[in-house]
Amino acid sequence: MQSSSATNLHKKDLRHFLNMNQFSKKEILEWIELMKLLKDARTRNAVPQLFKNQSLGMIFQQNSTRTRVSFETAATLLGGHALMLGAGDIHLGKKETVEDTARVLARMVDVIMIRTDKYADIERFAEYSSIPIINAMSTDVHGDDTGNHPTQCLADLLTMEEHLPRGKKLEDVTMVVVGDPSTPEVSLGYALSKLGATFKIISPEGYRLPQNVVGAIEANNKVSGGTFLQTTDIDEVKGADFVMAEEWCWGRTDEEIAQRDADFKPTYVVTMDLLEKAGPNALFMHVLPANAGNGRWPDEKEVTREVLESDRNLAWDEAENRLSAMMALLAYYGRPHFRVPDPEDIEYYDVKSKELLSRIFDRRIS
């Protein structure tokens, strides 16, 4: 059964996109090269049809803006098709197990992306799937199975690559995150430590990455020569090439929300003054959505509106780069397993199917 990537159940060298720690420095740099190439192709309206006649299954168990739009648009630009499979659309987790859903969908589509709470569910999906699985974010950072956001990380890396300080390579940069470290910081920690860059997280006491992630980052740094620091000292922002704000304004109760406000404000809010402290050329990044005055949080939280509206803000470039990241992912995971159809096969099945339909309906079908 080798007619397409979906019906080929025994793929050679099948890989999944689960977390950034699975890739070497060389592979991460290749990801960046592929993203840059496809982004340039898009600017020239010349995107290669590397996902033509293929389908992407998009499983969303959470709301999404950038992930949903970028994946669906990427599939279209590359000549393919994306199917939205929301929590209310399929039986996953209710009448059907992860294992059974993986087996079924793998017979019908070519690549599956999943956005869910538990990273363990994505790993189980990959174990039972005969097609590539893409982790489009798993949120349980402090659970037994550390959540992470590798698709966002690709966009972050491309954004930094496009705005490198003169004379620096990506492995030379200093990235500083201010806020409550979450899924994007897990992925950035893995990637930047593979590259050998400097990565700092500045937050109040008690807001840290889990120790298993820290251990993996430190192990990578022993090989790459990178640096990692978690600190409460806001002065450590000095010398940053990029300053990223991470949201912290959530909580299960009003009391928890108020406690977080007290813990983070005003010290751990990215303002223009803080950017100046980082350095005159430091640039701002944010994975979005930003809590700088919105319908849910009318007051400014992790970043001020002034920073978002400044010419030092890269968040809009960063969001656009999600599309380049998704194009790269679909090309990387979809194309190698695609069987280019034989023209003789196309003609044979076209003729035979029309002959059969003509016989069924007792009239010529063309």
C-alpha cells in the first residue's frame, strides 16, 4: 500500500516534531535556512508546491489565533489542504482513545498537528501514528510531562536571525525573558542551549522553569558553550540583544490573580525604560497575545502599550514568521513521504473510473 504518504504504513525514517531538544545545532540552523527560503518565495508569490495533494489534520483542544491561521494558510500556499478538528468535531478523548484516533487519522491525512494540554498525549499520538505528528503546543509545563511550544520557537529563531546585531551570529546573542516562564521558554531554552547562545529568565522568586528542563538546558550548554541563568535581578537585562515579555496575569482565583499582580508589578513589566536599561539597540519580542490593555485585562500587565507601539517591537514580525515556520514544517514532514504519481497511473485510473461510472449510470461519463 504505497499509493500515498497516508496509505504508506511503513515509512522509512519517520520522524515527528515533538520538542526542540530532539534537534542538533546543525538541524536547527537548517530549519532557519528553510524558513528563510520559503519566506522569500512567499514575498515573490513563488511558493513551491511542496504539500500538493496532501492534507493536514489540525487537532485543536484549545483556542488559537496564530497557530490556526498560520498552519491553514501554509497548507494552502504549499498546494495542500488543512482540516480543522476541534474538540467538538471528533471523538478524541471521549468515545475514542488517543491511540485509536491516531491510527484512524493516519490512514486519511498526511500530517497531523496537535494543540492540547498534555505533552504525553502528543507522545502517545506519535507512538501509534504512521504519519508525522507536530506538537503545536502542549501547555502543562509543570506536569510530569513538560509542555512546550516548538512551532513558536521556530518563528522566534527566525525573527532573531532577521534582526541580528551587526557582526553577531545567532549563537552569539543574549535573549532575556521577563515574566513567568512557560511553554515558549521551554522550547527557547532547548534551542538556544543547542546553539550555544546566552539565555536568561528574570522573574520573582518561585517563578521558574521545572528542574528537568533546566537540567536538559545545562547539559546542552556543556556541549555548546552556552549560558543559562534564572534570576530575580532585573539588572540582568543589561546587555540583552532581545527582551521577551512572558505573560503572568492568570490565576484560578481572584486571590491568586491579585498575588501575581503584587509579585510582578512594577519590577517585572517590560517598559521603554527597561528596554533602555537592556541597551540602546535591544529589541522587544512577544509570542502574543499581549496583555497591554485588552478586553480581559484593561490594565497593562507584562508589557506596556508604549513598547508595543514602538519601533523596537518585533512582535508583529514574530507573528508573521509563524507562517514561514509552518510552511517549513509541512514541507519538511510532508514532502519526503509523498509519492509523485506516475502519469500512466493517472491516465489508467481516470479512464477506468469513468468507464465504471458510465456503466453504473448507463450513460457516458467524461
